[in-house]
Amino acid sequence: MDGCRLCELNLKDELVYYEDDYIAILQTKDMKGHKERLMVINKEHVTDVSWKFFRHTMKKTIEIGKKVFSYTPKFIIMDSTFSIIKLHWHLVCTDLDPNSDDYDQILRTEWIDAIDTK
């Protein structure tokens, strides 16, 4: 969709950890003081997804996240509560670094899951 920053992403210019026909898991542009921070995007411009799509996304996000966040005991999969991009379904994954720029915001955001990396 024209004007959507997620639709207009050129994945060849991004650090992509995983991609299939439905989703891409990539490093966020703004790391906000984290060692790693991921965004999981739907390749279609939608605001809601099916349960089947969500399960696929969670399975791949957990699989990739355990590798990417192996330096920390757990990582968080967050809802897009404070996202500036509201009209394209996506998730953000992050560590819980109290020294990060957005630590307080992470604590106020609805978590989809907290995943043990070990």
C-alpha cells in the first residue's frame, strides 16, 4: 500500500533473520538502546490476522528469537500498543534491558509472551 512504511520496506536492505511467503522477521531500524530488537511483519497490508497465521508467526518468532536473543535469559513478544504504524499488522520482540531507551514503555506495553531462551 502506498505510504505504508512496512509495505515499502526493501527487505534486501534490512537485516532479515527469517522470511517466507507470509512474514519477515528482521532487526528494527531503531534499536532503542537494545543489543537486539526484532520486528515481525505480515507481508500483506492488513490490520488483523487469522488464528492460523498468528500461530505460524508465533512458532517462527519463538524459533528465531531463541537464537537471536540467546545472550539473555528471556525475550518479550509485544503487541503494537505504542507503535507509530497502526495500519499494518506487526509485532516487536525485545530483551528486557533496564538501561534501554524504552524500558518503561516495554513495561506498560501488553506482552503477547515472555519466552525463555535456554
